[in-house]
Amino acid sequence: MESQQSHNQLHVTFLPHPSPGHMNPMIDTARLFAKHGVNVTIITTHANASTFQKSIDSDFNSGYPIKTHLIKFPSAQVGLPDGVENMKDGTSFEILGKIGLGISMLQDPIEALFQDLQPDCIVTDMMFPWTVEAAARLGIPRIHYYSSSYFSNCAAHLIMKYRPHDNLVSDTHKFTIPGLPHTIEMTPLQLPFWIRTQSFATAYFEAIYESQKRSYGTLYNSFHELESDYEKLSNTTMGIKTWSVGPVSSWANKDDEKKGNTLGKEAEWLNWLNTKQNESVLYVSFGSLTRLDNAQIVEIAHGLENSGHNFIWVVRKKESDESENTFLQDFEERMKESKKGYIIWNWAPQLLILDHPATGGIVTHCGWNSTLESLNSGLPMITWPMFGDQFYNEKLLVDVLKIAVPVGAKENKLWTSTSSEDVVVKREEIAKAVEILMGSDQESKAMRVRAKKLGDAAKRTIEEGGDSYNNLIQLIDDLKSLKKSKPLDEKVIR
């Protein structure tokens, strides 16, 4: 009886891309599938698995059918030290290229693994377009996992289709994205480099968008109340079946949150936050990939100080740049004396800080995971996009949702690019954005109200009966029906 049941159980294999912005939401989505009775296998490499294995073991020990299947990263072949297997380790263009090459060399072993595992469906990150053919050979659905907003996907699709940025007099000249429900203006400089000009990466990204059209559908870490217009546009303009199942991080970790704050009361940053008035502190963080040069660090420090508002700033210590570290250490001492600012070095418990009553806003690079975490806490934002889809997400937050203030970032650059010619956002612009966001005028209050409403909607959508909850159940039911409808002889072979 048990073997019959396991034979009938839906088996879904997840293939995440090794970079934090892609991997984290997919792992949480895989955990949600398992928590709803799906037999889940996550394929990844050893170093990448180490970042989330604890959660998987905890779920497995709680009785959920989930496991990781490890494959060896070809470090020696591509000339990398052991353990360098994630895009966040790409501190230079050269290392990034080697990591990318290593990832591409995993295609054959992963395809062989698909054959061995014989899943009923594969959910793969958008960065693996070749999985469309792999799924077709197995006769199973391939679900395209898009780790950013509907808005960014629609905007990129329409810009690639109509190329409104071509033939403008300059890279800073504005154009309007055609076909969107809102009037959205951008400059060519704000577009990803591979859209702006034909390059080595253009064909790769075009293959990604092509693979989406040939998939069973697309999973989004978003929710209906946040992007309903663009959910609709995606279905009509792009003609692709989609499911919004976000925010997946707060959903997958809901049970953990109920266990309370495991840090206890001894954390120094927590003691500092506890002394501040409600909604009086700005949280400043640029994600796991962004690297700021010294000139920009100095401007941020002065901009935050000159704004007169309280802030917590997460700073990555640079081993190689003693002058920058010295400047920041002096700045840190000054902030300790004034009690206006607090620096956390290298890593911060972001969710706990965002949920603290004293936190009133965030400076964000507009990475989609951080954006959703801020939204979930009902916080307005200062937007400072750096690369990739982040400039699209800024437009969604500022022009569509109206819950953010732009700091004035002008150029979309790969995170490994930190030349001294980088456009620096000046301290005056930073202080001005902080004053608008954290101020008490009507504009600031209205932004806070809108952000809180979206925060409430984010919590409702993952509860039983909510849109994201229903979408996940619907997708799992669809996949079960597909499995049952397979011809008998196929089932015997499988």
C-alpha cells in the first residue's frame, strides 16, 4: 500500500541558480511544495547546499518529503579554489567568468540526473534555458522560475520587442516603455548592458526569454495585490501561464518566526534599536552582490549623518582597502558618541531589523528579495538600483506603487565593475531622499500608509484562502492531474 502511495506521489525536482537572489526564493518555494505533500529533490553543489541545508534537514525531520542531491562543481577544471561556486564569490570579472563556465559544465551531469530521478516535473531557474529540451525528452512539464517582479519581466519583454531606446541622441535621453498600463520613463543607461547594446550575453538572455515561452508556465515570487496589472499583462501580452506564490520567504519560514527571536536580548544592535522611537530608524543595506567604492562610501556616510535621522547601516568590510576601513571606523566612533547611527559589519539579521517597531524605512538596491522583505514589513523605501532588473523594480516601487523615493542612481553596471569613473550619488541627494522618506509631511505619511497596506496584503495572501496560497494548491493539483493522465505504458517505463 505504501509503495503504491509513493508511486502516486508527485515528485518535483528543483534546479536553483547559484546566486543569492535566485537561489534563496527557489529553495523556499521548494520547501513550500514539500510542506504541501510533494516529494521534492533539490539539485545543487556542495558549497551552495551548505547555505540552506539546515532548513532542509529541519523540514525533513518534521516529516516533509524533501532532500538535496549534490553534484560536484568542476573547480579544478575552471581554475577556481574549492568552495567558490556561487555568483556572490565573483569578486572580479575574471572569477565571475570562471564561475559561469563551471555552472555551464554542470549541464551534462544534471541532465543525467534528471534521467535517473525521473521526476514528474522540473522547476528550473530562468538561467537554465536548456532545461526546456531536457524536460521535453523526459515528456514532463518544465516550469520557468522567474526570481523577480512581473513588472520587470513585462518591461524587459516590451523593450526587447519594440527597442524604444534605439536611435536616441544620448544615453541619458528618456524614452517611454510602450505597452505598459502606467507611463514609465527610463534612459538607455538604466537598461541592462545586454539590452543596451549587442554583446556576448545578448544571445544568452534571448534564449532565456525564448525558453519561457516554451515552458509549461512561470512561477513568480510575487502576489496578486502587489502586481495585479502586470500579472494580467504578462498573461495577455506574453501569453504565458503564470502562478504568483509569494512572498515565499515569509511563507516558508512562518513556523520558524513563531518560535520567536532566537538571538535573545544580548545583541548590541537590538539594544540600540530598543532605545529609539517607533519608525524613527532608517535601515541601509545593498544586498549580497553590490560592491561600493570608497568615494561612494564616503558620500553615503556624510549623507546619512547630514540628514539628521537615525540609521542602521550594513557595511561589508574590505580586506584590501585599509583607508576605507579607517574612514568607516572613525565614522562609527562618531556615530556611537552621537547615538544617531549604528554600523553592522558584513552580515545583519535583516528580517529582525525590518520587523522592529523602531525601523521606519529602508535604503535598498531594489533586489527583489529585499524588496519583498521590506514590503512584508510594511516599510517605504529609498531606491538605489545598481544592476540587472533593479532599475525596473525601482520604477515599480516609485511610479506604480508610490511607496519609494529614488536617490537618483543613473547607470546600470555589473556588480564587479567598481572603477573610479563610477557615477557617485552625492551626499546632498542622499540626505534629501532620507528627509523625504523619514519626514512627517503628507507625502511621507501617504507613502507609509500605502506600504503598510501592502504589508498587510502580503501577510493575507499566504494564509489559507489567500491568492498565493490558492495558486500554489492549484498548481500542485494541475501537476497531479498531468501525472495521472499519462498513458499507462509511459508510467510502467517510468
